[in-house]
Amino acid sequence: MIRIPNTARGMRLDRYFVETHPKHSRAHWQKEIKAGRILLDGKIVTPHLALKGGEKITVAKKAA
């Protein structure tokens, strides 16, 4: 679980992942979010969602 810092307020979810995990592209993170493998406060969301700060992100692992 990842807690979004208040400093990320207003940032898009996909851009947050690009900044915090630059090993992968924005397109990669968008696919993960759209596939429902990244949940925000336990809910499926869209990549363009604006963060408020304080949310909890859960990242599910891909099936092998």
C-alpha cells in the first residue's frame, strides 16, 4: 500500500506514478490503472483522476 502525500494534490494519478516510478512509461501506468491493477482507496479509477492527497493506493501484482 502507498499513501499519497499531500504534496501530490492536484496531480494526475498516472503522472504521479511516472514521477515516483520512472522505470516505466506513462502509457504503462495508464494500462495498469485501466486494467484495475491499481486501486485508489480500494476502488477502480481512471488514469486522469486528480489526487487529493492522503489517499491509499493498492497495486495488485500481475498473474504469472
